[in-house]
Amino acid sequence: MSRTVTMKGNPLDLEGPELKVGDAAPVALLRKDLANDFDLSEASGKLRVYSVVPSLDTGICAAQTKRFNEEAAKLGDIQFYTISMDLPVAMSRFCGAEGIDAKNMMMLSDHKLAEFGAKYGVLVPSMRILQRAIFIAGKDDKIEYVEYVPEIASHPDYDAVLSALKSLA
């Protein structure tokens, strides 16, 4: 069955499965910077949030990343990741300009392999971007919360994410 997302009302096809609460959190290889990869298996056993954005160069993606960076500073023992198709140099520039703290929010690029996008069902192959989505993976490496935002130009439900995190922490 074909899955889609919209961008300003226009449908776009998605690649990959639709994950559900209780599914195993897939592992994927992402780019941490130009020289180093990050395997999501390194995060195994920790409560973590994957905040997926199409591009940090857009207002909603920037706002989402800044919001979760602020929340991460308050929540302590939860690891937050922002994942996009942006190149690592662009992500680094964004973090410097916006004061994003790498201790609170690790930036990961799926540009090289698009492996995360395909495994989490957020890859928009026609535009080579990721659908806006939020995933919470528990310490048992199972998906505890999923939100596929149906309209790319919309915000995720921040309150629902934070409520889920508080119940899991």
C-alpha cells in the first residue's frame, strides 16, 4: 500500500514502512560530520527522541529543532537527535548560528545513504528529503511514540511528545 505526505497540500510518495508503537527501533548509519558516521545502535539502551525534519533552512524545521534543544536541556537523561538530509556542514552552521548545544541535541545527516529515511518510512524520494516526524525509542529499543506529521509544512504535536517523554522518564 502506497503512503503519502503532503507539502502545502500537494501529495508526495513516501518510501519505507509505517512504524508503530511496540516495533523495534531500526538501526541506521547516519553522518555525524564530514568525516564520522554515527550508528544508531550506539544509542541502544537509552531513552531517545528522533526529531526528523526536511531541512534546517526552513522556519518550521528551525523552530522544531530549537524547541527540542530547549526541552532537552530541561529533561536531562534523554538523548535528542535531529535528523535531516541536510549536509553535516549546513547542520553545524545552523547549530552555531542558533546556539544549539551538542550535549543536548546531536545533529545527524541521512544525506549519504538515506538509510534512516527508508527504515523509518519518512523518505520522500522525489525530493530527497525526510517527512517531518517524531519517534521516541525506549531503553528497551522499542518504539514508544510515533508521530508522522501528515503535512510537511506543519509543526509536530510538541505537547504530546513531551507528555509521552514524561511518562517514560
